[in-house]
Amino acid sequence: MSNFAYLGRKTGLNHYQLLKLPYSIYLLYLKHHQILDLQETQEGRDYLAKLSRLTNKEADLSSLRRFGGYKTQEKVGE
């Protein structure tokens, strides 16, 4: 099923209303409803958890410190 038909079914909007949406709103609806569909099953929730972990760009320094792989260094000259 195309994304257009998928959104029509999920939002209740007809094709003309979907065509009049700004593209950013269309993509927002698409992302929102796909996430809602994934949250309905355990496999989908596992997939979303993995995805959020993989897209995290911040290092978990506390976990690294627990494993001993990261130590703070003192500034030179102090």
C-alpha cells in the first residue's frame, strides 16, 4: 500500500485533503502513524528501542566509568 493510501486510511482524510497538506505536515503524519503502528506489537517496540539506542549521539559516560573504560583526566599544570 502506498504511503498516500496508508495516510488516508489512518487519518480519515481524503486524497484531495492529503494533497493540500504542506509536505512537512504530510511527513509528520506519516512518521507519527508508522510509530504508532510499531508500538502495537512487541517486535515493533523492540525495534523502536533499538533504533532509539542506535540514533543516540551522546556517550553514556556513567556506563563507561562502571566498566573502567573511561577515566577523567586532570588538567595539565594543576
